[in-house]
Amino acid sequence: MERAASVISSLLGGGGGSGAQAATVKSVLVYPIKSCRGISVPQAPITATGFRWDRQWMLVNSKGRACTQRVEPKLALVEVQMPPEAFAEDWHPTPDDHMVIRAPGMEPLKVPLSVECATISDVSVWEWTGAAYDEGAEAAEWFSTFLGCPTRLVRFNEDSETRLTDPDYARGYKTMFSDGFPYLIVSQGSLDALNEILKEPIPINRFRPNILVEGCHPYAEDMWKSVKINKLTFQGVKLCGRCKVPTINQDTGIPSPTEPTETLQTYRSGEVLLRSHKNKRQVYFGQNAVCKESLSANGEGRIVKVGDPV
């Protein structure tokens, strides 16, 4: 029994003995524009839909469908900058505050954070369709020029729209333009274990987590059904099935034909991990999660910080 307790404790981050160091949050990452580069921040407040600003914007094509790196890998080159104070718990933007967007060969684009916009209907991402704020002609021209096809920048309309997570995994939770769930948790140990096998190591930005944890065993997050971070309860709800995005070099926007997917298929596929699932070739890396406190009214101290114990 003691051995079992020690093993479980080590998987969760502790060593099982007195004075053992718990796992901690190594990085907090927010992706304001879906499929564009993320921002590593010292802290991020919890909202009803995920970290503040996370996937609040999205690019859509001429038919209103989400435009992502799956089709436009060049989006990996688009950098997003928010005001540093934007991640303070009680900060509210003024008309003078902007999100600044940069990309190779393009002049910086400034998008106001507190200006009323017109809405457009029939914006869709996966199974969801609704209305969104249109960030206007200048932003549309900027992205259309960069990508070489008609593209508009839209913002999730929280006043009129709700996008629920899959009730089979997380009933009653909400998200904005993320693929399906408000948080993705990955451990540094998992990345290190993968890099030991790969011929060419890759950085964590290939997997686009929101919370990177260090100090636990590889793939410990697979079993994290409930974890506390700074008194907040995160519930692991679904292993993250990976698409082609991890094969895209986030520094160059150039995809690899096979890696890391080919290596992950040898030990992280549905055939190995989830034999009851139909898609045996699907690979998994990281744990999708929700935050229990996001269901309640706003309260103080709902922030995840780098260094927080897990």
C-alpha cells in the first residue's frame, strides 16, 4: 500500500516522502488569435471561458469558416502583443489600448481592445455557428494581404453568443474559439520524454498548451482528473487528440512531413491508449481541462501564476 501511494504521489508531482517538491506551473500561455503565436505571461486571470483573452479572436475565410494553421501554416509567423497590464486581475481596456499584430513583411497592425464593432453572422468553428464582432476593413486587408486570400479578423461576441464544451466530457462549461475546451495542460516531462526519442528535438510551442507543468513524471497529466493550482480546481476531461499543427515549425511556418506524429503513433496512439476508440491512428499529447471556479460568479484571486504549486 505504501509503495502504491508513493508511485501515485510521484506521478502527481511529489516524491512521496517528507519535503518532496511538488510539481509547479512552469509557463502560462495565452493565444489571443486562434492559430497565431501565443504569449507567455507571468500570470493569467480565469474567466468563464478560459484564460482572459485566450482565443477571443479568430480568422475566417470568405465563407465565415475558421482559418487555422491546418490550412494556413503561415499563421505560425503572426505575433500578437497585448498591453502588459492586460493580464492583471482587475484591468479593463480603454479606447487607447490596442492589440498589436506583426508578421514578416507587414507593417504592425493595431486592433483596439475597447471599441464597438459591427457584427457578422454565420461565423463557424467546428460544429458551432454564431455571430461575431468584425474587426473591420483594415484588419481584413492586412490578413488578406499576408495570407494571399480573403480573410477577416473576428472577435467572439460574449454579449449574444455562448459556445458550450462537449457535454459528453464537460457539461455546462463554456469556451470561445478554442478547438473544444478552455484549457490544455501539458507537462515538461512529457515533452522531454518525446524529445529523447525524436531525432530532432522540438519546443513546447508545437503543442500550444495553456499551462505547462514541471516536476512530474512524463504523461502524468494523462491521469489528472482533478488538480489544484493556486486554490483553483482544474478537471482533466479528455486527452488531447493532435492534428497536423504539431508538425508545423512555429518559427518558420514550414510543416514536417511526419514528425512528431510518426513517433507519437508508436506509443501515444488510440491503438495503444484508447483501444475502444474507432480512430486507432489518432495520437494524443496533453490533457484538455476545465476550471470548476469558472462556473461561479467572479471572485478575487482567480489567477494562475508561473511558480504556482500543482
